[in-house]
Amino acid sequence: MSLPDFSIEQAWLEKGASVLVGVDEVGRGPWAGPVVAAAVCLNPADLPVGATDSKKLSAKKRLLLCEEIKQKAQWCIAEASVEEIDKLNIREATLLAMTRAVEGLNLQVNHTFVDGNALPSALPSVTAECVIKGDSKVLSIACASIIAKVYRDNLMASLAADYPHFAWEKNAGYGTKAHQQGLSEFGVTPHHRKSFKPIRALLGQA
């Protein structure tokens, strides 16, 4: 498995940029829970080793890397709520969470690398660029994907303690068979995204 490295960030440093940030999101597809974004500014002199797209890592490896990243980098995690997702749509809510994550760093950001193909319009950064599959190419984005996923997985597991019928601790809110079974038996919770088609259909039937 080839890992993202620091070469893209290094090229910007050599052009005179000093504060570079990678941003990624987790949770666009689930039927429940917030969408989460993380922003990471790495220290070129003390880089985490082994980071890549969080989905390619085991839960144990993600957790170890998450702790290493938090110790070595500046970082911020932000959310857009279920209510914001339903009001804005998932795309705009994701961009909002990304903006909040970069703002939360409280840094004078020179350049931001954003995973995906959509750039937040209000990003507090002098310049920014989208990087398709950035969590497999840009180290700071990979690090952001890891801490965002660990945070969101833990959040959904904690919500599962109050709503045990949907297996959120295993599916993180995605529409798995267990989640669908829970919905058919117990209905929609305040944490479900009511603008998403499967949930909207259930509410229509009710």
C-alpha cells in the first residue's frame, strides 16, 4: 500500500508558504448523526508515520495514529449537525463543517488542501485547492481523515448507548441491514437525517 507523503506540502513550503492545512470530512453518507470535518497543520520536523486514507486502516491502527497526530500536529475537529444537514443539504453542511474546522485552528493559514471536488467559499485561507482522493495523496489530508473518523465513530458509539436498536456502534449511522431493522421496529430518532430519502420515506409512511 503506497502511503501519502509530505512532498506536496513541501513544494508549497519551498515557495514560501509557512502554514499549510489539510481538511477532510467523515460522514456524508450515513442516515444518522452529524457530518464531521477535521483540519490538520503538520510540523514538517516531526511528521506522523503511516498515515493514509482512514478507511484503509484497521480500527486499532487508526486509533494509534490518531493519538500520534494529535501529539505532533495542530488540529481541530468540527461538526455540522443533523439539523444543519436537513436545512442546508449534505453538501453545504459538509463545506460548513470544513470551514469551522479550519477556523478553529486559529492560524493565519497560507494554503489549504481540501479533500474532494468542492471548495468551501468562506475558507479562512489565503489560497486553497481541491485534491481528488486527497487522503491517499496529501499527508495532512490523510491525518485529517483519521482524526475525523475516530472522533465520529466514537460519537456514534456513544449515541448507540442511548439508541441501542440501530447498531450505530458498528455501522456509524450507515444504512446497514441492522440499522434498517431498527428503523422498521422503533422508528426515526432525533439523530436521523430527515432530508435523506430512506428516512423521508419512513416519515411519509408514518
